Amino acid sequence: MNRNKYINLIALFILLFLSSCASRKDIVYLQDIENDATINQALSYEPVIKCDDMLSVIVAADQPDLTIPFNLPQIQGNYQINDSQEGIKTYLVDASGFIDFPVIGKVKLAGLTRTQAKNELETKIKEYIKEPSVNLRILNYKISVLGEVNKPNTYKIASERVTLLEAISLAGDMTIYGKRSNVLVIREVDGKKTFNRVDLTNQDFISSPFYYLNQNDVVMVEPNKTKINSSVIGPNITVTISALSLLTTIAIILFR
């Protein structure tokens, strides 16, 4: 065997070694979903109002003059979301879950979905206006994505609905070192923090309570073993040293 064949053989071993370093099960999302698969369970989501939420409430009716007392102007500054809404009167849900609404006074909205809160306000306003229509929005709907993603940040969600996969996409996807099988979702439920682990490589999470994120959820992507082991000497050094070690071993065997 001439020298060139030795070199080609060594290169082949190195290529096989490097290709084996990245496993499909470590980096591919939803690995067990087959082609043309469908999820039988209907997926639906509507945000639930929580304490400290900031709400926009606009009342409309056939006689606009009657709605004026319910649509007070914003006099302490403008609340902006995506630079598209200005001058909106906002209502803070207090620690007890109430907002202080004009004319009708205290109304408890925490714990209700947006549709339920809309219906609750319309029912109370009907005492003063015939067939009112309420437009209610959560203005502080945001989520945070931290850890092994390309763009960790806090993101405002204008649509009031975002999936966990969409949140990771907003953050520029996970890095190659993100542990996809153990993503932590921190969520507040009834005033208490809950810590929930989600496996994004398994399709079962699509039917879980964490497929859709709630406002103020925090998503944390932990590093995998490769990143942890290489954190002291750099993320690429471990692979390089292993490759050089293999190369040296092969060379000793072939050339002795």
C-alpha cells in the first residue's frame, strides 16, 4: 500500500469519525412524526388573563355617544405595541384580579379567557347600553427565550398566540449545542411558578399544555453534553483533539 493510499484511508476514517459526532436524535425536532401524519386531537388556545396584565378595552354600540363614558382617553401617556397603536386607554389587572372600569366599577377578569372577559364586560355594560360590543386585548403579551439559542431575548407577541416552536424560531432557532429533548418552560399558575420539561424531539408535546405558550412564559434551552464538556477549553477543541488522537493511532498502526 503506497503513501497516498495511507493518506486516503486516514482521511476516510476521520470523515467517518466526524460524521458520527452529531447524532440525529440530538438535533432533529419531532423525530417520530411520519409523513402525512395528522394529530387527531383538536388544538385550541385562548389566553387567560392574569394579574398584572395590561388590557385595552374599547366599547362600541349603535349609538356612539352612549359609549363615551366607557372609552376614557389616555391622559398619562400612550401605550404602544409594534408602533401601531397609540392613545389607547389601558387597564391594569390588580393583584386581586380586578380592573377598575368606568361607570361599572370593579370587575374581576383574572382567570378568565379573553372571550369570557369580553362577555363579562358586555353583560355589565348592557345595564347602560343596548347590545354593546367590547373589543378586549392583552397588550403586554410577551415571552422570553434564553440559553442555547441564536438570539436570546424577550419578544412581544401581537397576536396573543404563539407556539413553543414559533418562540424558538423567533430566537433564531437553537444552536447545535441546544438540548432539544429537555427544554424548560417556566410558567406562572395561580401566582406560583411552575417548572416544566418539554421534549421537542417527541411529537407528544404537540398535545401538551406547553405547545402554546402563555403570556410571560420563560423558555430556557440548556446546553448539551458537548457544550458542557467543552466550556472550559472551547466548543471545537474537544472534537479536534479526538480527531487528532484517532489520526495518530491510525498512523502508528499503518506506518510501524
